[in-house]
Amino acid sequence: MDTLQRPAAPSQRSGRAQVRGVLYSQRLAPYFFIAPFVITLLVFWAVPLGRTFVMSTQNVLFGQASFVGAENYERLWGDRIFWQAMFNSARYMVLTLLLLIPIPLVLAAIISSRIGSERVKGFFKASMFVPALTSIVVAGIIFRLMFAETGTGLMNQVLALLGADPVRWLRTDTGGLVALLALAMWRYTGVNILYFLAGMQSIPDEYYEAASIDGAGRVRQFFQITLPNLKPTIVYVTTISIYGGLAMFLESFMLYAGNNSPNNQGLTVVGYLYRRGIEENDLGFASAVGVVLLVVIMAINLTYLTLTGTFRKESVR
């Protein structure tokens, strides 16, 4: 004989109903959806960040930490090499902004226009994005060989064809900066082009049709229609470029085959953090470097976002 199942106790039924009510609650549903992101943010960002703040006030040596207060920041303030690394990172950031915002923007406008063959423009977009898929390690090694100071380097061979003498690219400050900027242009131009193309595709075609009827040329349409409607994309690309420029490390590390460039001309803030924290095992001081870098990046980006009106609420009509 089949045994009859006993009915669930009233307490069990009420418990199941409560659990089901929580899982199917429309009020709690958004929190369930964002819970994975919040947990990931806390575990991999908030907790390490808080730990970094604590370590910046300590002297960490062989697993033992002693509180030193603001001593690491006082040492940092008087450290000449830190300020040189900060200058190198700031200079690189400013120059990449001047190159990697307007040039990809103009190229994206040309690709988005009706000028030229669609096949040619599609091939151009694919070829420009390929460098972003290449490892920075591999790209750094290739560019180091290209900018070699010997006559066999590609850049010196080009100069020889032009009748110029070989240049010791990575031995001089200007030459090393040119190599870093060339690497940045090669790697990130295609990425920014795709960002701008995505923003341009969201602009209604009716705007351009109306402007054409009014007699506006392509240049005038670019400045009066494309740029104003592309402002959110430009702000986003500029924001991530500011962070990427100040936090650059691996490109310089691979280009100079290490963290020791001539006269520290290629030393960045993150490279200095790596030197003091990993190479010299001064984790407390390195944590102070990281905190200062975070404050600088946040200050610049928040100021920029405020000036561009990103935080301004739009008035509802």
C-alpha cells in the first residue's frame, strides 16, 4: 500500500510562505539583482581600499605592522623621485588626452559619414581595433625593438632613409616619451574610435537631414550637431583616459625592460609604487603612494565631471 504523506505542520507552511514572499517580493527584487555587484565591490574594492588606508599609516615589515601615523606621507612629500614620477604620469596623461580624444573623434566622424566605401571603412575599423586585442607585454617588446638605439631599429632605419642620424630613443627623455605616446596611439586609437562611433549612432539622422536642407555643410554639422550630442561619450572617454594616463605602468615597464629607466625618465607613479612596495618591501610607504594617487585621480575626475555638468540635474518641463 502506498503510504499517505502527512500534511505539513502549520509552522512549516508559514515558514515556506514567508520565504516565498521574500523571494517574490517586488520591493526586494532590485536588491537581489544588485547583490552580486555589491558583494563583488565590497570584497575586491572596498575592503582592499580600506586595508590600504590602514597600511599607509603603518610600517609593515615581514608580516609585522606598527603604527606610524602620517610619517609615510611626510616622507612622500619630501621625496624627489615621487614628484618626478608624478610629473611623468601627469605629462603622459595630458599628452594622451590631446592625442587620443580629437584624432579618434575625427576618424570616427569620417567613418560614420557617407563618404567612401562601406567595405573599406569596415576593414579600417577592424584593423584599428586589432591592437587592443594584443597583449601589452607583446606590444611593449615590439615597440622596444622598433625604437632601439642601434641602426637596425625600425625607427632609425626610417630616419636613415630620410638622411638623418640614428637617435638613442630610449636613452633620452623626449625620445622615450615619443615611444610611449606611439605605443598608446597604436593601442588605444581604435578603442576610442568605437566609443565615438557608438555615440554617433545614437544621434537621429533627422538632425543631419534638417541641417542639410538648411544648407549646413559637413563641417558645420560636425560642430553644431555631432559634438553637442556626443558630449556624454566625450566625457566618458576623457574620464577613463585621465585614469588610464595617471595609472599607466605596464607600457613603460615593458618598453624599458624593467622599472629602471635612465634618470627615471619612464618612471610612473604606479611604477614607483611597485618599486617601493614590491622591490624594496616597503609596503606602508607604497600604500601611501597608492592613496595619494587615488586622491589625485578622484580630484581631477570629480572636478572635470562637475565642470562639464555631469552631476547637474536636468529640469523637468
